[in-house]
Amino acid sequence: MSHRIRLVILTAANLLSFAVTHAQERVATRAQQRPLSIKEVLTLIETGQPRMHAYKEQTAAAGDNISLARNTLVPSLTAGYQAGYATDNNSTGMIYPGLLMPISGPVNARSSNSLIPGTALAAFLQWTPVTFGQRAAAVEKAAAEYRLSGSVYDNALFQQRYTGILTYISIVYLQRLLNTQQANIQRTATGLQQSLGLARQGLRPGLDTVQFQSLLAQATMEVLNTQKLYTAQVLELCRLTGLTDRPEDLLFTDTALATQLPVQPDTTGGYAQNPVYRYYQAQTAVSAANLKEADRGWRPRMDVWANAYSRGSGIDPSGVVNKADGWQLSRSNLGAGVQLSFPVLQIARVNIQKRQYRSLLRADQDQLAQVDQNLRRQVETAESNYRQNLLIAREAPVQSKAARLSYQGLELSYQSGLVDFTRLTQGQYQLLYAEMTEADANLQVWRALLDIGVAKGNLNLFTDQLK
């Protein structure tokens, strides 16, 4: 036996030992793995992503705007105290305006730069009970913005859940693909051993052994590449769910997707629950509320006010200075009134705003119509794909069974010297391709069902099929 043949035998034995050991390790660690289902993934995506918490807090903040808009009906009461020094050349009891209703003292006949103290204590009440619809428009706008913020959260959560399910399906497919490729390694290693025996007997050329070795190396590299993709998908799912487990510590329980077809789902109903559709509905409502608020911006406004204050001055009306009196609240005043204001010259500005918001409203309505059209076609396409993929999936087992029987016959013929290496490997490739196609065909049906649920905005169409 040549050195090359012994090396080939050793290589094949090592690869087979690696495959068996790897399988045993997987069985041994399975009891320690964390089970993870698709439904649990959907829950973890909502609770495990900081982004989802951020969207939820933004929605809560938008909800507070409704309370702020309604709160304008509550009167405001402001109290304050002032103390200061001022010259007595013009007015006595000088105060800082704003909180206090300003008053003037008598004009002094003499000129003096002496600083005289003055104090004041006041309470000012302001109430706007009537806004002629402006407050109602502000509340309606705040409510529309709250619904829009909620639709942003719903859409983000829906998209992340869709991505999570899609990633889970990819993981199941890659698991199935790994099993298929491992079986292909076993078949190639068996063929290698057979070719070695036939070569020793002089029934087959030694070139077959080298070619089998090349096929075995290629099959091993395919497994390693698939394992890399599998690990990447598991890490992506961990990112989506916020899990900190290692990929090898997770046990995916919904692997029946690769072997079972869903029951014919009930796909009746429209797509009104689709988060994208609801988002554009909410955006249109916000534009309509902005238009209403702008339209009512030219209406009058009625304010009720009341003021009570006391003040002290270091100079009396006759001009006698007594600075100690400036720290005593010796003079009191009361006042109340009603003010009706109307922005007479704001009509041009209001008309510009109304024209702007009308254009934005029409744009949002057109976008909503486009989304309506897109979703209608999306539902039709997804349902058509589901029907076609279902037909393909029903034929895939027939193909894989025929390919398996064909390969078994070719293997016996190769051992008998009736077919050559090329014909045998063609049958082996056809079997590998058929097994991969069968796994992919089943998952494509589930993927089409998921697309129907996405278009209709109802992922339960998919999850209700899970056992």
C-alpha cells in the first residue's frame, strides 16, 4: 500500500471521527441548552431591545401633550415679591413690570439723585376660559400626534418581529442544510473507502481515490461555510432578542418547519391592520389637525385677569423721604378685568399656513392611497407565492426519494464496476441537491405564509400554525 493511500485512509478516518464526535457532543449538550421558540422570540424582541423601550417612552411623552393642551383651561396664578432702589426724580414706588400692574407716583418738583427703597407683593391670576375652538383644535392635534407616535412604535415592533421570524427560519434551514451536508460527507467518505478497496484489488484506478479525497475536502469546506452562516444568523437573532447566550447554548424548538407544511390558513380579511398603512393613516390625521388648528388661529381670544398687590415707598406724595417706609407694604390695590383680543392683521399669515397644511394633507392622502395600492398587490403576490410554493413542496419529497434510490443503485453499480466515478458523483450531487431542495421547499411555504401575515399586518396567521 502506497504512502498516498495510507494518507487518504487516515484523512477519511479523521473526518469521520470528527463528525461522530461532533454529533455526540451535540447530543450531550442538548440537555443543557436553552429552548427557544418563535413565539418566545417575538416576546423577547419587545422586551429585550432598548430601541423598543425608546419608542415606547417617546409615545408616552407624546401622550402628555394631550394633557398639556387640555391644561390650558386651568387658570394660572403667579405670586411674587420685589424690592429695589430707585431715584425720586420722576415716579415714586418704581417697580419691575410684568407680574405687577405698573403705577406711577407724583412727579417731584425738585431734582434729586437720592436712591429711595421700594417694595411690592403681588398675586396675578390669568384665565382663558373661551378660545372659540382653538383649545379643542390643539387637543385634537395632540391626540393625532400621539396616535402617530404609537403607530411608529407599532411599525418598528412589527418590522423587528418579522425580521426575528425570518432569521429563525434561516436558522432552521441552515440546521437542515448542515444535516444534509453531514450526510453527504458520510456518503463521500464511504465512497472513498470503497475506492481504496477496489484500487487494491485492481478493479478501479487509483485516480478515483484522489478524486474522492478532493470531493471530501470540498464537502467539508461546504459544512464549514454553512456553519459560519448558521453562527452569524444565531448571533443576529441574539441581537434582536437581547439574549446573551452563546450560539451553541441555544436549542431551537420549531425545527418542524423544515419537515412539515402548514395547514391551509384562513387568509380572509383586509390589510387595514398593517402597521405601515396605520402609520400613514395617523400621519394624514395629523395633517388634518394641523390644518384645523391653523384655520382657528385667526379666531378671537378672551382672557380673564385679576391682580392684588401691596407696595411700599420710601417717599410720600409730598416728597418727604422716609426710607424705612420703603420696606413696609403700606399701599394696596386690587384689579380685575376681561380682555378680548383679535389678531386683525394676522389674516395673511393664517392664509399662508392654511395653504401650506392643505398641500401637506393632500400629499399625505396621496401617500396613503399609494400604500393602499401597494398592500393590495403585496397580498395578492404573497397568496400566489404561497399556492405555488405549496405545489413545489409537495413534489420535493418525490424528487429526493427518486434521487436517493438512484444513488443507491449507482453505488452498487460502481462497486460492480458497471459505472465510473463521474456517473456515481453525478448521482451523489443530484441526491444532495434534492435533499437541499426539499428542505428549502417546505420553508419557502412558511416564508410565503409569513409574507401574507406581513402584508395583512397579522403575524398570527403564521404563529397560529406553530405546534
